[in-house]
Amino acid sequence: AQAVFGATQTGRKPMSFLPTYLLTLALWPVLIHGLVADLGLLRRASLEDGWNASLVSDWEHWVGCPREPAPTDRTWLRLVVSNNHGSTALESVLMSSPKLATLCRAQTWQCEGRKLLEQTYNSNPDHVPMDKILMTFSEYWDLERNVFLDKQTQSFPQLRLNDETVRHTLPPMMQSMGIEKVRPAYIIMYKPLCLWTLSHTVTKEVLKDPQAVAKFELRRIQQQVEIYEHFAGQGRAPLVINYAHLIWQPWFTRQRLERFLPCLGSLDMDFVPEEVEGTGMKITQGTKSYGKSFDPVSCCGWESARPDEGFAGQCMKRSTEEALSSISLLRSGNESASLDVPLEDLLNEAEQISLKASYEILDRLSLLV
């Protein structure tokens, strides 16, 4: 996988008469396996083999919080999810636990921390130091709870810079509660490309500039792979969730969430949070029920996953126009002719290779149980 991101796995120079991208295309399945194996998450296994949960070498690397945390410890749970990619659905499931603290009392949009920091410091949240973030959030989190939820506060690249265990910069409010350590934990959730039809916002963007949407999706999933590699290299890998699994395989996702965050106890995949004034959160349907309201094939061209068989699911090949037709949004005649092809075909060859490789990595990680 190092070759996919700009280096070679073996150190051997490719044959001079072959373009580099052809060599990468030929080797990317092997290189992806190498990335996962190098991270110490798997024993030797071929990508073509059926998935086996016993391949996980050390489950402790995957626990975001212990079942019985010390009274002085808390977990800072940070969601690594793009906008309009299901973060609110994931948030609502986590909110079913009475042991989770949110920022909803701040009455910011969707209970997110980004707006809170912008209003407090009149600055880009990426430029706000960790101690100030915790000081601000501690005014709204219920500090008696085990897990502090942080949704959409900082950009993906910034997360890698602010990942240290917080020990010596705890705000006075936390210290007065006897809290001595706040440990960050991460959940990465990605959305298969063909599921864009489930978002009204993304659908509008596709109608405006489908190539820009494709390039944006490529950048985001590349960043998610990089974030995973960064934390896994430190022995504390994030939990990786496929949004399609969240809504169409809720039993499987619940099992994985409860194992990653045992301190939260049992989770309700169909939980509907109460409306909080000023947040814009008006959820009328639970995540599980939402998934039941859509047929994966007809709405999105999604071949549903079979986690017990090691199949993460996959997008069917269909044009963007066909996808729009499936949600009763036909072309008006003003849109680009690029709607006649799938979104991924609007990327150049090297970008398509990287997109496929990135999805392959996350797909495999999304099956770990």
C-alpha cells in the first residue's frame, strides 16, 4: 500500500519501459494486503480468501474505552466522517447510551463543535489549541459521563496533529470533577460512492459539477485511509464503519460499536433523540427504520453486504443519469453530458486506481468484528 501513496513496498525499481501507474495497477491488491499486515492487525491472508475474524491479532488495539473505566478517566470520541455522509445517523445511535455526553446543550447545528469554537474564538477551529477546545467543550459536556462525543470539529488532516493523550492541560472544570486523563478515540465512517443519491445536498452538487463531487470523494477517502494508518501505527486503530452497513446491516454495526466502546453498554440502532432547541436536529426516524425505507439496489445500485461471508458489499456499475432516474430526478437538459457515465469514470486513471485501492482498504477494515 505504500506504493499507492507514493512509495514502493520492496524498494526495487520498476522496469524502465513500464509506466509507474501500470505497475501500481498490477500490484495494488498485494500492496493493500501489505498495508494491513504491516499495521499488525492481521496474520497472513490473501485478499481473495474469505474473511475470518480470528485474523485479528490483538483486540485490545481496537477498544476505544474499557467496559469499566477508572473514575478518573474519560474518552474523547471523535467522529471522522465527512459532511452529508451519515454522521448524524451515527451520532443518534451513540446517543442511545446514557453514558455518552454530547455538545447539544450548546445549541449548535447538529450538536457539532465546529460552530461553537468559531463563535467562541472567532477563528478557524483548526487553529484552536487542544486545551482551549477542552475548556470550551467542558462547559457543555456532562462530565460525569464516560464518553465525550465530538462531531465534526476539526478538519481531517488536523486530527492527526491533535491526537495525544490529554493529561496536563485539563480545564479546571474537569479537574474539579476528579478527571485526570482524557484519551481520544476515533470512529472513521465512509460512504460508498454510489450512495450519494441518499443525500439531497450531494445530489444537487452532482447536478452542478459531477466531476468535482468525484474528486472531493477521492480526497476524503484518501484522508480517511491516512488517518487510519496514522493511529493504527501507534497501536490504537480507529473503528472503521461502512455507512451502508450502518443502515442496512444494523445488527452487525451494533456488535462492532459495542465491542469498540463497551463502556457505553447496549446501543439502540433505532433510537430517535429528543429534539433539542437550536440544534436543527429533528430526527423523526431511527437509523434502522431509515434503512428499511430504501431498497439498496433500486435506490443506490448497492449490492448488499454479507459480513458473515466476508463480503463488504459493492456498488454496481451504472451511469449518473441512471442513478438520478432511480430517485425520480431526471436530467433537465441543462446538465453536463458527463452524467452519462458513473461518477468514478470522471476521474483520471491514476485517480481511479487510488479510489479503488482506498475503498478496498476500508472495506476490509469495516468487516473486523
